[in-house]
Amino acid sequence: MVIMAFALAALWKALEVSTAVTGALPQRVQARWVAHNRLVLRQATVQWPDAQVYRGSEELAGTTWYWEEQVTTTSEPQLRRITVRVGAAPEALTLATLEGFLRQPATAQPEVR
């Protein structure tokens, strides 16, 4: 009986954790889409971003997502590293993180502010 009680308690805890992870999955997928969209937009533009942090928000699937892009220089002058973090609140950008590189366009224009 004692063994069965421990086994049932462990099973109950595993189900609880599984439910919590599954419930957060749609949010994580949407946050990843936002991060991917931000990186693709940076790669598609002819503007060459300064090495700094950019912040903003966008709407996706009826939710406002907050993002932060940290653009840093690399040892290669024509490359910038970009780290995109996304969350459901400006102070909690923890749902998705995506990193990539930007190549300086041949007709680079300065960042418009």
C-alpha cells in the first residue's frame, strides 16, 4: 500500500508538470514567431542598425508581445550579432530568445529613429 501511495503521488506530480508545460506551449510558439519575424525584418531591410538595444511591441494572435533586440558588433566589421528576446510583458522577456547575424547591405543606410 505504501509503495502504491508513493507511485500515485509521483504520477500525480508528473501529470501536473506535464499539464503546466503543455499549457504554456502555445505562448512560447507565438513568442518564437515574433522573435523570428523581428530577425527576418532586420535581415530584409537596407538599414544598418547601430550597436545598441531596441525595444518595441507588436500584436500577434490577439496578444501584445514585447520584444527587445540587442545589436552588438562582431570581430567582422560587416557583421552585427542580434539577440531577440520576447515576452508577454516589457519586464518579462523570457518566453523566446533567438540569435542571428546581420550582414551590412551594399547600400546601407543609417538607422532611422
